[in-house]
Amino acid sequence: MPELIQTLKSMQKVENDKRKFLAGIQGVNLDEDKQEEGGTTFEDVRRRAMGVNAEGNDVVSLQGEFAEHSGFGIGMGLGYETR
């Protein structure tokens, strides 16, 4: 009897993994309880779309429209360069 129960649990795990994989291909995350607290914000997506590879709390992210919105710009007091 324990072998049968273990076999059924293994089959259920395989089916669950298949469902997660197929959902992942479609862009759905079935591990909702394991998601990060903050997640990706709209501002993070905009920054990546503009080609800025930095976090929102990094000074490097203050480029273009984000710099203008924060009150920085060319000749406005932000003298940081990336190498």
C-alpha cells in the first residue's frame, strides 16, 4: 500500500510540473505564494524599455525622462558617469 501511495504522489508531482511548465510558457506564474514582495513595477519596465540597465534606487537610472522628472539634467548638478 505505501508503494501505491508513493506512486500516486509521484504521478501527481509530474502532472503538476507539466502544468507549471505549460503555464510558464504562456507567461503565467502558478507559484503565487513564492512571488517576491515588491515584484516588477511599471517604472522598472519603462527603464528597461529605454535601455537603462539599473535599479530605480541607483543614480545611473537617472537618465533621460527619469532625470527630468527628478529635477536633474545636463548641467543641472548630476555629475556621474558610467564606465
